[in-house]
Amino acid sequence: MARNSAETRRRLVEAADKLFYGHGIQAVGVDAVALAAGVTKRTLYYHFKSKDDLIAAYLDARDLPTLGRYQGVADGPAAPAAQQIERIFTQMETNARNRDWRGCSFVRAACEFAGVTNHPARIGAARHKKRFEGWLQDLLEGEGIKDAAALARQIMILFDGAVTQILIHRDTSYAQAAGAAALTLLQAHRVEKAPVRPPQRKGGARKA
Amino acid sequence: MARNSAETRRRLVEAADKLFYGHGIQAVGVDAVALAAGVTKRTLYYHFKSKDDLIAAYLDARDLPTLGRYQGVADGPAAPAAQQIERIFTQMETNARNRDWRGCSFVRAACEFAGVTNHPARIGAARHKKRFEGWLQDLLEGEGIKDAAALARQIMILFDGAVTQILIHRDTSYAQAAGAAALTLLQAHRVEKAPVRPPQRKGGARKA
DNA sequence: GTCTATATGCCGATAGAC
DNA sequence: GTCTATCGGCATATAGAC
């Protein structure tokens, strides 16, 4: 049937997501993706000009939803920065406890194609991580934190580092360790860069 | 020739190291490894019972040398913890600037086989990372730092997180960001857990 | 737009000679 | 211990019918 091409494409990306994330991109052939989507390989190649094209669509489809999941739990009507950061790492731990959790799809894609410069997987991974770091920066700036870019970058490092350690050791407690580190950095950052409280007579703080 | 079997095996592991690290494990066939080692595929299968066996040997051969490279730069006759930590991240940046640098072989191996439980690559990666974290803990304990295990874990998270970000963005400045974060955590840890100096009446912590 | 059928080559692994 | 030769299977991708 010639109708509903968009739906067929959607099912292909959905099947690719399930298989690529579950078993790895290189470990899954296009045959398996087509079979899981209920179409033939030829149809897959009608919608995507190559496997690389399908990989790009797979990561692109994950970009905003992945970010949105963290935005959804972190953002509150008036949640202070510390609480939002805490929620992010708590959500990570919740995700990692799921039986089907296999780490970060973007990090894994970048690792699989670490030897190929400008591979679509590398580009998709970089875009997502930049977006995520940018969101962290906006979050911190929204709380009036100075030099939010530097702190956002450090929290981004903690985020991916924790996900990687959890994947390697199958130990979700790395999420708590990273969350605690992020809060420590936030606190230290405030003391050093932007004391919230009015300076007292004695303490070290510099004046406003 | 039947002689020098150990040398043949060494050349095979060396070739595997170069190819697996450069292009990825799954992206490289055993044919290519055998060719690079100057032997036939049949000889490879005389020395290793499977590709998985070769993968295990590849990671095992990297374990101690990788750790040793960081130990070599960090350890000094009387280097304080802060300086050792700083040297570790400086070394990371130096490594990452090399043209052939492709991230952490252990993280990448774990990512490539994230869908396979108990794969030799997963086991090798976990062992190395546990050893690395243990070394960090010993380093901190040697400096009399309390609760060194928790801080070592946080620095381990920063370490792998930074390597991953550098790989994704091709931006070595993440090493500096992670190093600065590690020093902040070390400082905060000392203040909170084990003030070295007797508490003073007034606010500020340190003096000369 | 989706199908059946196929092209072409590399994959990991092995048989058997020497 | 190393070789030549090859197995069976699966990889990505395509030709041509409908």
C-alpha cells in the first residue's frame, strides 16, 4: 500500500530505537530493524538512504524527549537551583534502575563511532550534549548564579561521568555521588562568586 | 616456524590494540588484526580461541599501563593531594591533544557491548575502572583525607565524564573544567570532614 | 510505497597440510 | 605453530515487479 508513508517511517525509527538502544547500533543489522517494524528491507531503504541516515534519525528522535524528561522533573514553579540539580540526579538513578536501561544512547553512539570523524552519530551526540549543557546553564542563570556556564559544564561532566560509571559497574549509587558533588560545586560556586546573603561584619565575603 | 609463539601473540595483541582503539572493536575484523600482525587468521585462532578472547587480552594489556601512566605523573616524593589531582587532569588534557587520541578504551568497550551482559569487554572495563578508583582512594588516604572513598568516587566520575565530553565535542578544555571541579571538591571535603587547622574564632578558613 | 529476489563482500571460525 | 583454502552466515545495499 502506498498510503501512510509517515507512519511507516515512524515505525521504522521506533524499531531502530528499541534495537539500537538495547543492543548497540553496530550490533543490529538493518534486516532486524525492518523485521521489527513489520516491513521489508527494501522499504527501509525507501525511507532512509543508508543505515547512517537511520542512525541520524534515531538520535534525532531521542534528542528533545531525553532533554524534556529531565526538564520535566527539574522545573518547578519556584524550585531553587539546588533542588533542581538534585532532582536531575535522582531522575538519573530512577532511570538507571529500570531493567532496560543501558546508559546514555548519545554517549554510546559517540563511542561506537569514535574512530569515524564527522559520523552522523557523532554529530547527533554532540548536538544533544551541547543542548543539555545549555539548558543547565539557563537553569543556573535563571537563579541568578554568576558564571553559570562554567558551573553548568562541570555538572554536565558529572552527569555523563555518573551515567558511564553506572553502566560499567551496574551500580546506581554513582548517581547519588555525582548529585552530591554537583551540590557541593554549586555551594562552593556561590560562596566564591556570588554570596547570596548580605555581607556580615566578620566573615570573609566580599561586598556587593 | 614453530618458535617464538609468545612473540607472535604479543604482536597480535599489539595489532589489536592499534586497530581496536583507533577504529573500534566491532568495526575491526579479525582478518585486519591478523594482517596487521603479519600472520594469517588461522594463526590468530591458534593463539586466541575467539575474537572475544582477543578483546579480553586487548583490554587486559591496557589495564596496568594506563593506570601507570597517571601514577607516573601524579606521584611525587611529597606532592600534596591537590597537586596530584591537578596533574592527573593535566595529563588527561595532554593525552587528549594527541592526534590519535580517541577517548578511553575501557569506556568505549563497555559502550560497544552495553547490550551484552558479562561480555569480556564489560568485565575488563569494570576491573580497570575499579582499580583506578581504588588508586585515587589510596592517594587521598595517603594524604590523611577522611572519607577518601567518597571523594575518590566523585573524582572518578569527573575523570570519565571529562574524557567522554572531550571525545564528543573534541574540546580538551573539559579537562580543565573537571580538574577545577575536583580541586573544589577536595577543598570542600577538607573543610567539611577534616579541618586540618584548629578552628579559629572568626570566619575564614585558611591563612598562610 | 511496498514487495520478492538478489548482488557483493566481509564476518567469525574451521579443516587439514606441513 | 603457521600455512592455504574454505565454510556458512549475515552485512549493507540494490534491481525490478506491482
